[in-house]
Amino acid sequence: VDAEKVNAQLLEEARNGDEAALEALLRAVQPQLYGFSMKMCRHSADAEDVLQESMLTLARSFRDIRGASPFSTWLYTIARSFCIKKRRQSKFAPRHEESLEQLATDDQVQIRSPGATPDEHAESVEVWRRVQDGLQRIEPAYREILVLRDIEGLRAKEVADVVGISVPAVKSRLHRARTHKNETKGMKQN
């Protein structure tokens, strides 16, 4: 079952006055919103704040959502705006942003793909930590594109709609983010 279709159906039922459908929609999108918020904000306290604000916005304005683009596009747009606000206000916000050029000169770290054997489980945890660290080192404008496209699985057009830029700009930023990730962390694309 396609989550986008289920969410669209729940949204339609909520618009028709079904409070249970709205509650089901809120429950359905909560993990997706929190995961995105955590990847963008990088701290659970900030991600929880973004989740709460996004859920409140959804609950208050679900009747105003237009069907011009997929529901997930609207949802990520809302969460993204709260992430940006939170990043500016957060006690966890970096004092300064590092440039891609500066990070490219940092020491290279080699990360292997996580193994499938039980003996490599501890190593895979460390790999995931390094991937998260790598994401944190990418400039926010590039990180959000990478997270939306490669981790959340949105199409380039949907990412463009969420971020408010053109599809070619999405592709360019995605390339820069992937190149940055590969160069600074020694990662290989699969």
C-alpha cells in the first residue's frame, strides 16, 4: 500500500469532518516527520520541537492543503521551514558554517559498507555514526537536498517544490552534496 495514497485518503476524509481520519493521519506522518527533523536538526530536542510545530500546523491547516502537489511535498515544506527556524535559534546551532572547500581539505576518513555478518554489527553502528557525522558536516542547503532525495526518497521535482528552487538547481546541489560527502568522508556511492 502506497503511503502517499493512504495519507491522501485520510486527508480527504479529515476534510469531510472525520476526526478519526485526522488522528490517523497525524499518527501516520509522525515517524516520517520526526526522522526528517532529526536528520536536519541533528539533536533530538530540536527535532521534537520541529515535530510538534509541524504536527500543530497540519492539525490547524489540513483543510487549506491544495492538491497541486503530493501531500508529502506540503508536509516536508512545513517541516523544512521549522527546521530552518530551529537551526537559527537552537542552542545546538554551530557558531559558524564551514564551507565545502574547507571541509574538502580535512583529513580523509575511510568508511566501509556495513557487513552482513553478526561479527560486523558493532562496526556498522560506528559506520552509521560516521554517516551522521558526515551529514552534519555538509552545509544545510546541500544537506537538506541530500536528505530529501537520497534518504527520504522524494523525486527531484518534489524536492524542488519543497525547497522552492528549480529541478536543475536540485540536481546541482545534490551533486555537490554527494561529491562533498564522497570527498570528505571517502565514501563510495552504490
